[in-house]
Amino acid sequence: MQGKTEGSGQTKDLNRRLLYLLLILAVYRVGVHIPTPGVDTEALKEFFARFSGTILGLFDMFSGRALSQFSIFAMGIMPYISASIIIELLTVVWPHLSRLKKEGGQDGRRKLTQYSRYLTVGLSLFQGFMLAVGLERMSMGGGSVVIHPGVGFRVMTMVTLSAGTCFIMWLGEQITERGLGNGISLIIFAGIVEGLPSAIGGVFGALAADEQSVLRMAFLAAGAVLIVAGVVFCERAQRRIPVQYAQRVVGRRLMGGRSTHLPLKLNPAGVIPPIFASSLIMFPATLGQFVDMPFLKDLTMRDNWLYNLVYVILIVFFCYFYTGVQFNPDDVAENMKKHGGFVPGIRPGPKTAEYLDRVLTRLTLWGALYVSVICLLPGFVSRYFRVDFSFGGTALLIVVGVALDTISQINSHLLNQHYDGFLKKGMAGMGKIQPRRRA
């Protein structure tokens, strides 16, 4: 009876966390459909339909189509992500932040999170003001997108959108603390997956209208399954560097003497490189819609070889840049040396750092090429299959990465509860042992 009670308790706790996660995501999706006052939403949707290939289309995808509706969640969680990346980069060049990250412990991480929140508010106010000014300059069909432009509209838009971003940030933190997985990633995941049913509906609509053959669509579906399987394999792939720890005498005890490994992922930078690359390469497209410069329009055409070349170069650059920020071979080699660890056949210290840097450089190159291929696939599919294949590239990497992370969190949660139950049973059994009486 006790085992059944503990098992049911574990299931109830997991179900409670899953239910809380779904509830928070439902609140987020409801907020996406609450419009910001003072904007003609129909004219705005028409505008986004015309400029879907610009940086606005990228931000609209990450916000779960909230930007095209200009809801209270129009800016999504992007200001918080930008603030977190800025703080992360500043830890490399600012000694105070670097000490907080390395030596501050839990309090240091809490302070860095607080700095990220403050910076999020500042970025939200600035972006909200720029969006308000940009909307006032838009016109569709001879009429303005903003019903009553002016200072009042700008202030109201700044406050409304900033409050929406802060609320999304709070929702993400609640998911992380009381739900399952990383809250911010799951909110982005929900926004991207929201557009998947419409994409599938477009494919079936093309089949119903005899615009596509069944054989071609079957081939496309099989290819999509293989691509997802390949992304899962590559995201879980890692190079394991063997590490041996020498035996040490601590007091009267012999410590160490164990073998382990240092895992290096094939794609340690995650989805940051394609996000940055897409933002940079779509910026000329946005300018090209307002400035009559043929070069900018040619550069951002997906069928153009120059666009693909620049896109791949930017992805490779940001893969190396962000990996260098996240992983420092000198620090890793120094920590291994302090704890008596070494790579077999490699001398501890600078030689180990050179070896790790060489391995990571080669590994990052293959990871960057893998990310580049995945990001170029949507354009290839749309061009040769004549299907609006919007679900791919950066979106596919985010969805697969978040799904794998959430599954790992669920397995870890169940494993911890299993060990907790095992320990409780062991302690209960020890409590029943009676001390032996002396004669």
C-alpha cells in the first residue's frame, strides 16, 4: 500500500506540473489575441502579408503572430532574450559581471538575472516607442494604420507593449519554477507551433486544388520526417573527451583515481547563430522596402546565390563567436589541472587547452555547416516543391531543441522522485531495526 501511495503521489506531482504548464501557455495564447488600442488591425495584417520576408516576419514568428495583430504581446519575449544575450556578452568584457558569474554563486546569478530584467524594461520601452513611430508612418490603401496618431498613442503603446513583455517574462519564470522545462523556451515553442496547423492546412489545400500531386507531397512528408530525425540526432550528438583523475591522499583517505569524459556538443551555440544571422540579413530587406535601392532587394531574395552565401557566412561566424563566449578552453584546462584531472596522452595546462581548442574548432565547423543546411532547407523546399514551407530552419531547430530539453526534464523529474521514494523506503526499514541489548 505504501508503494502504491508513493507512486500515485509521484504521478500527481508530475500531472500537476504539466497542468500548470498548459494553463500558463493558455494564458499566453489568450493574450496574443488582445489587440492594442488605436490600431487598424486589418490594415496591419495586410501590411505584414506584403512584408513577410523582412525582419518583421521573423519577429512575428517568434511572437506567435502577435506582432501582425499588434496585440499586447506584440514584442513577445524577444527583448528579454536580447537583454540576456547582452548581459552574457558583457560578462566577458566587464570584470564586475565576470566575478558575479564565476564567484558569486547563487547570489551572483540572481543579480545577473535582475540586471537582465532591468535591461528588458529599457529595451521594451525603446522598441515600443520605435514601433509606435513606425506604425504612424505606415499607410495601406491611402489610410493610416494608426487611427489617432500623436504623443498619446506613442506613450500608450510604449506602456502597453512593455507591460506585455514583462508579463510574458513573468509567465516564463513561473513555468520554470512550478512547471516543467525552460519557461522562456516553451513560450517561443508555443508561438512557433501555433503556425504549424495553418502550414499543414495549406499543403492539403494545394492537394485539394490539384496544384500538387499526391506522390510529390508523400515524398515531401517522408523528407520532413527524415530531416526532423536528423536534427534530433545532431542536437544530441557530442564528442566525448576522456578525462582521467589521478589519485590523491587527503588526510587518511585516498581520493580520485576515476575516469570520466568531457562532453562537447556538435552544436554548442544552439539556435543563437541562425537568429542573429537572420536578423542581420533581413535588416537590408526591411530597408529595401522603404528605400529604392535595387542592390538591397537583390541581396535579400531567397533565390539569389548571394543571399545564401551571406547567410551561411553569418551563421558560421556566429557559431564560432558564441561558442567562444560560452566555452573557454583555458578555464576548463585550469580547472581540470586544479582537481588533478588530465586528458590521457596530453600534458595538463596549456597543452590541454590547445588540444580542447583544436577539437572544439573542428567540431564547431561541422556544427555550423549542419545548422546552415537546416536553415537553407525551407527556401529549397519552397523553390522546388512550390509549397509555402515556413516551418523549418530556425523554427525547426527551436522546436526540436525545446522538445528534447522538456523530455529530459520530465525524465530527470521522474528519476529524482524514484530515488526519493527508494530512500524513504530504506529509511523506513532502518527505523524498524531494534538495537541489540547487552546481556
